[in-house]
Amino acid sequence: MNSMHVLPFWVEVMTAVLLVSSSLFALIGALGLLRMKDFFQRMHPPALASTIGAWCVALASIVYFSALKQGPVLHAWLIPILLAITVPVTTLLLARTGLFRKRMAGDADVPPEVCEGRHEGK
């Protein structure tokens, strides 16, 4: 791409709006991380904000490069698809780790461990 490509104004505006909204979601997630008091409460804002922010960046990339190449460019969908798979798994593992550490520390606020195959009535 040695020559300068002139994109339509609406493409530049849409790309800019999506990128700015992505940064706003990241800022809101960071503020939520600072504001929450407990580890378990702090997990949610960054996970949600980073996922939505990644969707905005991927959409901005799709719009921009599809207009630049004058055809659909869909390889940017890999980013939000992989994030949609990995972020919930990572959040679950962090929550389990936090719960395990609280149980090991003897915290009274933590619910007891549930053992599979055992019921209270038996």
C-alpha cells in the first residue's frame, strides 16, 4: 500500500467512534476495578469492559479494512471470538482460586465446599 487511499468520511467517523467507545469501556472497567472493595467484586468490571471494548476494536478494524480493500475483511472476528471463549474461563478460574484461598485462610464468610455424590439428607 504505497499510495494514499482516501476513505469515505462515514468510515473514518464510524472507526473513530468505535475506537473512542472502546477506550471509554476500558476506562469504566478500570474505574470499576478501583472502586470495588472485594476481590470477587473486582473481577467483573474489567472482564465485561475488556470484552465489550475488544468487540468495538474488532468492529472498527472490520469497517476500516473492508472499506480500504473494498471488500469484506472478516479475519478480525477471531479476536472477539477467542476472547468470548477465554475471558469467562479465566474469570471462573480466578474466582475458584480466590474462593480456595479464602477457605484456606479460614474465612467464616465463605460457603462450605460442596462434595459431589453427597447429600445432606443421607
